[in-house]
Amino acid sequence: MSSLNKKFPRLLPTPIKKNMRVADLVDTAFKAYNGGRLAEACRLFSEKMIAGDGVVGMSLTGALTPAGLGISAIIPLMKAGFVDWIISTGANLYHDLHYGLGMQLYAGSPFLDDVALRRDGIIRIYDVLFDYDVLLDTDAFVRQVIQGPEFQHTMATDEFHYLLGRYVYERERLLGVKETSVLSAAYQFGVPIFTSSPGDSSIGMNVAAMALRDSKLLIDVNRDVNQTAAIVYAAKSGGATSSVFILGGGSPKNFMLQTEPQIQEVMGIEERGHDYFLQCTDARPDTGGLSGATPGEAVSWGKIDPDNLPDCVVCYADSTITLPIITAYALSKAAPRKLKRLYDQRDKQYEALRTQYFKHGQVEKIGHRTDLAKPKSGRSGRSVTGKKRSA
């Protein structure tokens, strides 16, 4: 008999049946190739990432909210306590506003005449269509809201989105709807949302325009970098796991993963990287871009704990396919978790990281590695360079 049966399960799926549940379909029919990876992704998320009190961060790239995935998947995950903090492109948050403001988007076709669409005042995002007035009305909402006194100071993007989400929540109440906007849901559930490129979206464009009218609103990107690192450090130092759920890649992916190098390499605090890594992407690794960079490559940067590399999954498939399936699987397999409301802890976590930085960090070169250089037995307190550890 082959030795394979001692290491691997036999590939012998059961026939697909009428009215099969999503979770059963995944477990019985998704056996190989990217179907197999998607099944692994479902189980990793449901059995390990959201197990216990682990902290889960989600990064969003690609036009997910215009396609309705905010309502169908992201909000249910937040409401169930399965996503604790988010880094998103500004574009996803801008188009999320359309739903919270009661505006209408339509399922169209990617094969329309774009010159005719432009003439008729219709915007196309592949096969999603909406009137040009949707943009103009959303822009006006953002400009009017950020005139409020609570916006007239420098703030990180999590605070900005929290305040903006409160206004969207009030608009939803007036419209008699609920849970249509990720920003509104994040405000209600205490989920901090960051954007890694605040000026790279229509929200940022309107903030910039209002600066010409002497608005005092400025985005503190330094606070964003340190605040996201503080979330991860609070989880790891408190004995919880830190997981990353990456949809697409791009700047939000890097911003989420760089939290560990910020803690280790820059601040000199001893850490070993995120515990669980799950990415759904269509980006290839061989082009050298961060979007396609593998978990193994991330280990070399200290972004991922090398001990947990077997628990890292990359599924090469469209997020509009994978996210609904992972969401349905998790909601059917795992009980809801108590909301962590990390936004309410932002100042406490920030100060805790600041305290550790002043204990271990320095302006000069830090002469230590925080994870792989640890001795196999015992701790000498010295790095591979022979210098005393700073952390």
C-alpha cells in the first residue's frame, strides 16, 4: 500500500446533491487546485483565525463595495465579530457611501459603449452602472459633513472614518434602512477602519478641496502607522493571535503587514510576526510586486511568524467569488464572537505601544533580530551580530 495514505486524505469526493449547503459543498467538492485552496481558506478562517479571542484584520482592494460585497459579506463578518479592524482603499469607502445614502447602483454589462455612457451621464465599473449624479451627491455629502466642528483638527483615518460613519448611520436611520454601509456598521460595532493612501480617492479629493476653503482637517498618517501597529502589539502582547485576511493586495496589504516590521525593525520591540495569513488574489508572485508576494516571502521580512507558515493560505481567485463563500462558510460553522470594539481602545493601545517604544527603541541602528536570531535553547540576550539585544 502506498505511503501516501499515511500523510494525505484520499481524494474521493461525494456527489453534489440538490439543495446542498455552502459549507457542505466546500468540504466535499472543493478538493484540488484553487478549489482546494479555497476550502483550506474557509477552514483556516473558521477554525483558527476566529477561534478564541484572536484579532482579525481585513484589507480591501479592488472595487468590492460597488459590487455590493459590503452589504452581503463584510458587514455580516463585522457584525458576527469575525473582523476586528480594516484597512481599505479610499475608493471602497467612497463607493460604500452610495449605499448608506440610499443611492442606486445597477447590475449592467461590461460590453456597453462607454462613449454613449459618458454622453448619457452613466458611470461604469466593469459591469456595475450608476448615474453621474451619484458621484456629485456623494461628493456634496462629504464636503458638507466635514465642515462640522468635530472635523476641524488633525486626525488619523480611523477617527475620520468613525466620525464620517456616524453621519452615514444617521442618514440610514432617516431613510429607514440599516446595515447598508460598511462605514456605518464600523461606527456601530467599534471596528476601526484605516486607509493607507488618504488622498487617493474621491473622499480624499473632497477633503483636499475643502482645505482650499480653510478647513482645518488634516490626516495624520504617522498616527495611522503607529495605531495599526498598536492594534497588533496589543493582541500579541496580550496572548491573542493576530490574523490578516487580505482581499486583493496593493497598498492596504502592505499597510497591514508592515505593522510587524514597525514593531520589530523600527521600534526594536521583540515580536515574531502575524500568526495567520489568508489572501485571495489574482496577482502573480513572479513579477516582484507586493500584491503577489507569498507568505514565505513575508516571513523573511518578519511580517509572518515562521512557526505558523503551514497555516498560511493563498487562494488565486477573484474576491467576488471567494469572499461570499468564506463568509457563508464561517457563519455556518462558527458561533458569533463578542465584539472587541477596538476603536474604543485606540488611545490605550497607542500609549501602550509608545511606552514600549521608549523602552526599546533608539535613533541609532538597532543591532538585533527579534525572532529568528533567538537561541534554540536558553537566551543569551545577544543577536547574530554579537551585540546585546535592545529588546
